[in-house]
Amino acid sequence: MSTDDTTPTSTPPAQAQAATEEIPRVPYDRFLELSRAKQDAEAQIAELRSQLEQVVPVLGQVEALSEQLQAERVERQTVEVLAQHGIGDAELRDLVRWCYDKLPAEGRPAFGDAVAAWRGDPDAAPVALRPHLRAPQPAAPPMPNSNAGALRQPEANGSLNVANMDLEMYRQHREAVLKMLGKS
């Protein structure tokens, strides 16, 4: 066996000095009070952590919905600006947005200002928008009626009621029809 003893035979000087100083005593009631306060605080922390675990997913949903709301507001403002300038067709709105997005980001005017400028001077607008922004050309004057003043041909077989005709009327009518056909 080993003769090595692990218990120190003499106390180190720091411990000897601490042993000579008097350690302040805490009353038991105060100790219990602090112990209960610590337990209450730990219970409250656990409860708040569980509440936080429930709130974190909701917070993510709130952020996603806030972004969606902001996108909808921008879309509504865009549609309102375009409607003020007489652009109501969905495809044309997409074309205007696309042309606006193609402008260089540096020095790009606000969307409403750009649309107003393009509407005011269609020749300054992007080429794709020019035909849509120009004022419609007045329609050509209507063609004159080439049949105006022409006389209507009498109908050979007007209201023909053979049952009420006498023989002489029938012969006149027959002769007129044959004349018209060129057989007489």
C-alpha cells in the first residue's frame, strides 16, 4: 500500500485566515424567504418560456401577413395611379409596371410621376407603351351612302293576290312579267 495520505496535515494560510474570521449567519426565516422567491422566479421563467414558444410561430405569421399587407397596399396604389391616368386593362397595367421596373434604379422617378410624364408626352414613353398612351385618332368620316337618291325598282310580283284578280288584271300582270324576263 501506499503511504501517501491525501489529507493535508496543515491548513494552508488562506484557509487558516478564513477560519479565524467570523462568517455572518443568515437567519433561517430569511433563508426560506429567499429560497421561495428563487423557486417562484424559476416557475415564472418556465411559464414565460412556454408562452414564448407559443408566441414565436404567431410572430412569424404576423410578419408574413405584414409583408403581404404592404405588398397589397403597393398594388392598390399602383392600380389607383394607373386608373387616374385612364389605364384600366390588367395586361396594360402589367406592361406599364414592367416598363417602369426596366428604368435604371438610379434617378428613377416615383411611379406616379413616371406614368404622368409618359401620359403627358407619349413620345417620351417607352416604345412598348406609346401606342397605348396616345390619344385615339378621330374616326374617319363615314362613307356617304352611294344609294342616296336612287329610286327603288318596282317589284314585279308585288303583293300578288290571284284570287282577287279579274282576267284583265291577270293578263296585264302576266305581260309585265314576261316583258321583264325578255320573253315577249
